[in-house]
Amino acid sequence: MGDILVMPVTGTRARAWDAYRSHFPKDKEAATPGYYTVELTDPGVKAELTASPHAALHRYTYHNADSASVLIDLQHGPAWNENQYHSQVQSCETNWEDAQTLTGHVRNSVWVNQDYFFVMKFNRPVIDTLYAHGRNRKKGNVSSLLLTWSRERNC
């Protein structure tokens, strides 16, 4: 239901509540049962997705690996204005288990009051993390993270 947005990005990072999108040509999009792929024009990234009953697998191939990053938005969800977007997360905790494993817990009220837990495992160590905090720092809100890897093509 869109509780965590994961978006490959390159170049200058824009931090706006509605800036997580990219154009894509329909002829560069394909879907079959259990697999989806699309060429994201704006960051210059090929995205491939699949899932199991309890996990999602993403592979991003960056055409310009010099600025390869992934934005993880933990306050994402249906929002029709910036105030609503910033008011949904009640609390959020993240922890780096090692250089490749991010775990966390989010309590939000996007479309229903809920708690969810996540583990994100990356195929290479993260070399830089930029945290953007939510409006209410007392609740420990980390609204989004921007993760950067070494200059290699696949993440």
C-alpha cells in the first residue's frame, strides 16, 4: 500500500513531498507474472522488481554510476498536500545492523493506524547516508534516508 517508497536517484537531490517520480517510455516497460521492469528516464536507471509472499527484491542498474543513490521515504503514503504528508508518521526508528543491512520500525496513520517493521539488505556496503528528519523530532522521526554506494553500476 505504498508505506515505504524506494526510489533510485542520480544527480542533484530534490527534497520535496511530491518530487519522487520519473518519466518513462511505455516501450521500456514490461511486466510478467512475478516480474516488472522499467527504464526510468529522469535518473537514468533501469529498475527491476519481483516479490515473494514476505519480501520484495529490487535491482537498479544506473547508467551514470557517479551519482548513484537510493531514496528511502518512510513517511510515504497517500497525501494530497505537504501538511498531510508530514503528519502521518507517529514514530520511526532505524538501525544499521552492518554496512549493508538497515532495519527499522515505523508507526504511522497513513490510511489506518499501523506499525510495520522492515529489513533492507543491500548487495554492497553503503558509503554515505543522509537523513532527513520529520517535523516532530521528539518522536524520533526519520522521514527519509538517502543512501549512496561506491561508483559501480548495479545496486
